Amino acid sequence: MSDLDEIKKRKLEELMKLQQERVQQQGQEEAQLQQQIQQMEALVKQLLTKEALERYGNLKAAHQEKAVQLLLVLFQAIQAGQIKGKVDDETLKQLLEKLTPKKRDFKIKRV
């Protein structure tokens, strides 16, 4: 009976160790992702005008996921050479409109 208890104890310890390793790995991946986002943000912010930077800041505060999407689109456009010079507020608005899915309007007719 003690052998069985010892085996259970070892298995439990192994499972706990595996879970701790998974949690640690997820934390490292999250940290790497945050670091990559910060690096992209530093590059993109250099090319934004004052108004565009303000709009980006507001978007980041209100909608974090959408801000990351916008950041990724801008970063890819910069790397591809599609953006040269400063990105103004109007360009940022246009990009945001492209990222935002269109809403359908429904008209209800009463009979």
C-alpha cells in the first residue's frame, strides 16, 4: 500500500512540475510578444504626426486589440516601403476604417 502511495506522490509531483514549466513558458512567450509590440510601436510612433499619435494613444487606451492590429498594419507597410515620410491623422483614420468591419443597416417596416 505504501508503494502505491509513493507512486501516486511521484506522479503528482511530475504533473505539478510539468504544469509549472508550461506556465513559465507561457509567461516567457507573453513577454517576448510584448517586447516585439513595444519595438514595433517605437518605430511606428516616429513616423506619426502629433494628431495621429494622439489618435493612436486614444485608440490604445480604449481598444487595445484594434490598436495592435493598426500597429501591425503600419509596421508592415513601413517595412514594405509603402509609407515614406510622416503618417497623418487622415491616413490613420482611413486605415482604421479598413480595419473596422462594416455594420449592416436594417430597416424595419411596419405593416
